[in-house]
Amino acid sequence: MVEIMLQVKVKPRARVSELSQAADGTWVAKLKSPPVDGKANEELLTLVAEKFRCRKAEVTIKAGASGRTKLVRVAGQ
């Protein structure tokens, strides 16, 4: 089983949803959803799952659920 930990900086209310890696190794997630009622977090989980080609259930937010910098765990096979 493979496990990856990502440090992700989230930018909500963007025009386009995208996930890209910065030069320093952190990830930047631009999300269309506003940071209200967990909508941005749900969109982030979906975006990470698509990027790493895994199920959404294998992606979890380990730390920073209410902040802009999050620690995301991707567990796959």
C-alpha cells in the first residue's frame, strides 16, 4: 500500500479548478467552490483523487481542514 502526504495551499473562489505543484514542492489548489459548509474541502478531495487516479475515499485531510494550508493524505495501492 502506497501512502503520500501532500502539503496543499488552497485558493478558493477561483475561475478554474486546478491542482499544480509549486517549485518548492508544495501543491497549490485553485478551487471554484467558496470556503462555506465544507464545499471547498469536498472539491479539493475530488481534485486530488482525479490527479492521483485514485478513489475519493482514499484521500483525506489530515490537518488544516479549516485553514488555507492543508495536509492531505493519499492512500492507494
